[in-house]
Amino acid sequence: MKKVSTYLCIVVAIALNSFTSYAQTCQLLGTVSGPEDVPVEYVTIEIYEDSSFLWGTISKEDGGFSIEDLQCGSTYHLKARYFGYQTVEQEFTAQTNASPLALRLQVDSKELDEIVVSEKRPTIERKADRLIYFVNQSFVAGKNSAFDVLKTTPSVWIDNNGLIRINGKAGTRVMINGKMLKVSGMELQNYLNGIEGKDIIKIEVIAMPGSEFDAESKGGVINIELRKRFLDGYNARLFAGGEQGRYPEYSTGIFSNYKKGKLTTTANFYIFQRNNFADNQEDRSNQQEDFLLESSFFSRRKINNHQVRLGADYDFNAKHTLNFEYVRTYNRNNTDIDALSLLNDGGNRSNVNGIYDTQNTNKYNGSSLNYRWKTDTLGSNIKVVADYVYNDNLGEGLFSSDYMDHADVLIFNNTTSNRLKQISNIFSGKIDYQHVIQDIGSIQLGAKYGYSDIDNQAVERTKTKNGFVINPDRTNDFTYGEAIYAAYANFSGKWKKLQYKFGARFEDSFIDGISDDRLTSFDVRYTNVFPSAFLAMEFGKKNNSSVSLAANRKINRPNFESLNPFEYVLNEFSISRGNPSLRPEYATNVELNYSYQNNYNLGLVYQKTEDIINQLLIANEEVAVYEMQNISQQETRGLTLGFSLNSFKGKLQSYFYTALANNHFQSDVVDESLTTLYARINNSFPLFKGINANVSFNFTSRELLGNRIYDPYGQVDLNLSKSLLNNKLRISVGATDIFNFQNNNSVLVDADETIEVVESFQSRKVQLYIFYNFSTGKSFSKKRIESASDSEKSRLKG
């Protein structure tokens, strides 16, 4: 018994000693400043013990940083890294209530041509509500564009049309420094190709946006944080390039900034011209009705885009900042279609030769005013944003079809013209307040008001012997108004290794619409609450692994164009029809993610969407009708896996991403389920004489969208780049879809009628781009500016 008591005493003593040693931990606080004592954000802070890497973090907007769980009394080695500045190294001893370290950066007169990658330094950090990919010192970021870097980002998928998805979910929106971009698809790709990858500090992948984001963000948000420079001077980035497929394409632009004292101005301008074609074969058949239509379409589409972005930031002092931004965009889209159709209707055969020409012009003007007040040194702040958008969209078309008998003798001609004009005025404003509670967390509160006024005018004319005559069945004026009141609250914090964030957003919507003939009208109000919850737990000796759970509820309102009760002729046998009865869709999302060694990421995804909005292809005698409808329900279950590998002594960097998603659409029209495989491999490696290569492989298996099943498709891309003139000049050459695997082949899921589509387009191209950076004076910081009407603007037709 005495021995047992002795053993128990020893065990208790050891446990108490271990607990006391564990409890005696200290926190390191510090700040980083640059020349002229200006705080520097996103400086990489590394902590070493006996040459072994322990922890890493980055500095905040005020230059502050903190490291927890240091053993009191132990000596550590600190390194502070920031591209273009000398590395700061300092020894320190962890102590209770120690004074914060004050680090000061000095400009490095010579930037290294090669960026050294430390394998021990973590590049991925899992927060409660987002995944952060630190790419500012990676090989890919140093030698490629922002678009190339985005393709290597965990959980991100870019499809054949340049549309971005997170964990397989469509509708992802992209921000630059917290500012939502209006462009998407190939326009977004062009924009990101004009940004140097080395200017990216980090990419935040917000698969499940919290309550502080608009409720219309079910597809997730990607925020790209660019490097900041903070002294007076001028800098600019010029880019120009072209692509050649069957038809040539080009783009060019300049992104420039100038700072003098408290005032910073921005002037960005870019233009691009896209040329595309679609070689389309469409076969429609209905055996019960003895109906067969075989059509061949060749369309040529030319897109011209001009954008001017002007901005001004004024820093009254370190606490108060005022920002203004103006954006003007002009788009012109011309599409010419030549069609040949063979029609067999009840034994009556005829040939139809058609020419269909359409032109769409869009003039977008938007302005934002943004005020920010930093209320304390912990990061608390108030932001006020006011927005106004004016959008003028005009679409015109001329359609002519010759009906010929079996002997190619003209039976009759059908010629129509249509005109659809949409004028949009959008007003919005919001206020956000964040209060940081030291050692506890933060509280976010906010409110927003938005009003959209949309006026739509449609006119169709039919050609007769006496000229064009208005068709009253397809001529109308439809006005639409929408007011949304919103408020939200979030609370986030950390308890030991557990991060948490809980929030809710309240929205009250008032919608009304009326047509000129008053045959279509509605007056609707709906109130919703959108909760969100996030949990993330770090574990492992060096916190290099984590597990996270997220859930939220989101809404997706129909875009303004889809609500127009008009029929718009696409060709002789196809029309597009609006649906003013469209309801918003509501999505419930749940995600479980596991990250191992800050590299291997495994995720389970579930999404249930009620009243899903999808374009349906409806067979209606000879005419196929494309209409947006509310399908009763869609369920998506998915599994994602992403990881990167370094081989050949770190010279070859490969990123692998794959996702399995089972989509089940259910309605009166369709009740189908299909599992789709998404896979991507991206490889970056140096060749010789400073030339760097990037090779990517994409594949998508059969995919169900609405009531159409699309064939598998893939793509292989190659890019070579080289930096010259001390990294000021970069030349990039490449080829897309080298083996011409892309297609839009599909089949209609319908028991009565079959519609099969085989379509190829301009996906195989060669590319040449040149990027040049120059500056005068000293570099400086560009403040971020926000917009209050991002969700409303995303619903405009551009």
C-alpha cells in the first residue's frame, strides 16, 4: 500500500509539473513598419527554435502581429520577410507582459530573380470561415500571372468557359483587395492575366460566405489580396497580347497609380476583342408526332469591350480615409448565324435557309463612395459605402428564313426584327461596424439598403409587302422595382485551438412589376433570415493540421433579364422567353473539411436548393423554347480532394484537384440524378535560361444541368514565360486546348421528344502576351475600396 501511495505521489507530481510547464506559456506581440514609420500589412513572420521552424503568421493592416503558446523563458529566433525589402532577424526571450517588438523594414536595392521557397513554411491556413492560400513567395506566383496562380488554389475549379467554381459549386464571385469585380468568364481571365502573380500576397477561398456578405453568394467568394506599396510615387503595369484560333483576338491595357502626400489617384484602362464561333448540329425528333428537324448552325460572335476605372483616395489621418471610384464600361457584341434546316412534319418536307444577325450594346456607369474610420488600435472600424449604377443595354436582331420545297423552289420568306432595351438604375448604401475585443474576439454589425429600378421595352416587327409591321403579341413595356432592407450580426473568436464564428443576416424584400398592357403584374414581399456557423480546430504538434465545419443558408434571386415576359427570337426554330413568375432559390449548405500538414485537403460537400432557377429547353411543336424556370429541388453531394507535390528538388511543383459531385434535379419536367467527376492537374517547372513552363490538364465527365446531359470534355493547356529587364518585362506564350477536346454536346432529358446537340467552338488557340511594369519616385500603398451594390450589379445583363 505504501508503494502504491508513493507511485501515486510520483505520478501526481509529474502531472502537476507537466501541467505547470504547459500553463506557463507566453504571447509575443509586435509591430512592423516601413520607411517613414508607415505600418506594413502582410509581412511574413516566422519563429524558429534551434533552427527548426515552429510557427508562422502575417502582420495585420496596422502592422501588428501576435504569436501564442511560446514557452516562457525560452529563447527564439524571429524572421520578418516581405518581398522587395531586407529580411529582419531578431533573437528574443518569451516573457510574461513583455513589451511588443518593434520591427522596421528597409528597402532591398536588388530584388532576387529567383524566389526561394521554404518547404517548412506553411502556405495554407484554415480559418473558421475560409481557407487562406499564401502564395506571395511560391514558385508559381513569382513566374506567372494571377490567373495561373488562381488555377493552383485549393478547392478552386475553372471550367472551359473561364467560369470559376469552389468545391464544384457554380456562381463564385471574385474580389480584388475586398472589391467585387463585375467581370466574369473570359473577361475575368483577361483581367487576371494582366496582374503579376508575384504581386499576390494571399488568396482567400470563402466557400461558405458569412452573414457580412450579401445573401446572394451561394457559390462562394474568392478574395485576392495584392501587395501594397506605401511611399509617394507613380507606378503602372502595361500589358498587350493576342490569341489566334480560327479568328484572332487581342487585348491591351494599363493599370496605373499615383500618390502625393495624402492623395492617391488611380487610372485603369483596358480593351479587348474576342472572336468566337460555334459549329452546331441540332437534331429534334418526336416519333409520336412524326416530326423531325435537322439543323446546322454556324455562328460568328465578336465582342468588343472598353473599360475605364478612375479612383481617388484621401487619407485625412491614420484613422480616417475617404475613397471614390468611377467605372465606365462599353460592350458591343455582334453575332451572325447562318443556318440550314431540314424539316419533316407529318410527311411534309421542306428546307429552310436562315440568316440571323444580332447586335447587343451595353453602357455601364458605376460610382462608389467609401468612408472608413479606425476607431481603435485593435482593428475596430466603421465603414460607410454609397453606390449608384446606371446600366443601358440594347439588343437588336434581324432574322430572315427562306422556306424551300424538296426541289429548292421558294415557298415563302419569313423576316422579322426585334429590339429589346433595358435601362437600370440601382441605388444602394451600407454601414458596417466591427468591434474587436482583446483576447476574446470581435463583433460585427451592419445594415444595407438597396433599390433597383428596371425598365424594359420590347418591340418586334414582321416584314410584309408594305414594309415592317409591329407584332403586338411580342411588343410590350415591362417595369420592375425591387427594394431590399438588410441587417446582420456576427460574433467570432478563438478558445484554445478552436476558432468559431456565428452570425445571421435578416433581409426584407419588396418587389413589384407591371407590363404596359397590364396583362402581367405582381406585387411580392418576402422576409428571410440567413444564419451561418463556422468551426475550425487546429491540432498537431505544430498546428499544421485542422478540421472545420461550416453551414449557412443563401438566396439566389433571378437576374433582371430573366424576369422580362418577352419572347426573343434566336432563330427560326428557337426562342428565348422570360418568366416574370420566377421565384428566388434558397440553398442550404454544409461542408466538412480536413487539412493535413497544410497541404492535403479533403472535403465533404452537401447543398440542397429549393426552387432552383435553371434554363430549361422546352419542346413546343416546331419551336424549341429556352426559358428560366423554378425546378422544385436540387440536391448536390460531393467529395473533394486537393494537394500539391514538390519533386526534382522542388523544381517541379504539381497541384492536383479532384471532385465527385452527384447532382439530382427533380421537377415536373425532369427527375434525373448523375454523378460528375472533375479533375485537374497543374504543373509548373523551369526549363532553361530563365524560361518557366506551366502545363495543365482538365477533365469533366458527363454533367447534368437542368434537363440536359452534357458529354465529357477535357482540355490541355501549355504556357511558357520569361522575365527580363530585372523582372520588369515578362513575355508569355502558350496554347489552349491543344488536342481540341472541348465541346458543348448535350441531349435533352425528355420522355416524349429527343433533342441532340453537337457543338464545337473556338477553344484551341495560341497566345502571346507581354507585360511591363514601370515606376517613378517611390512606391506606395493603394487603399481598397468597397461597393454596396455588388449583388444587384451581378444580376445585370452586360
